[in-house]
Amino acid sequence: MADCIFCDIVRGRVPAEVVYEDDLVMAFHDINPQAPVHVLLIPKEHVAGVLDLSDDHEAVAGRIQTAAAKIARQLDVADRGFRLVANCGSDGGQTVFHLHYHLLAGRALRWPPG
């Protein structure tokens, strides 16, 4: 998709500190971290958001979950815990309209957020 920063990261046009990549998913450190560990997980295919997922996306949606678990272990935050969240739409806090999940960890996270 034109003018999508995450599509540009997938294509290698914009640099990112990648922590995980496979055929469906890429994960990289957020440039504006909100926790000591803040990783974004994205599908390599452009999907605007959660509401744009269809049955055809079940493999990538599942892969994001398993990738998050691998990354949490890799970054040594699995035992203490982490948060995995997708912001949906403007009121939900989504600012980049390419589906992405935030893996946040490294400190006690408060509830409710926001």
C-alpha cells in the first residue's frame, strides 16, 4: 500500500530494529516506546486493522500470537508477564492503519489503560 510506513519497513525502505521475521509476520522495536520493552508485530501483508481481518487471515492472526510468545521468551519478559494489544480505529488509539500489535513489558503495567 502506498504511504504506509509499516509496508515500507517490510519492503526494507525504512529501517527498523527487527526482532522477529518469518514468511507472514515481522516484529520490531517501537521508535516511541511506552515501556522498557515495546515491540510491534505486524502482518507482512497490508491489512488496515482488526476489522479488516477475514477468514483468509486466520493463519497470520494465529502466527502473530505465537510470534508474540517467542519474542517474549527471546527478550526475557515471558516469566514476569507482558501485554499484547491492538488498537482499533481512531477512538481506540490506532494511528497507523496497518494492523499491528504492541507487545509491552519490562515494568508493571496498570489497568485500566488509557
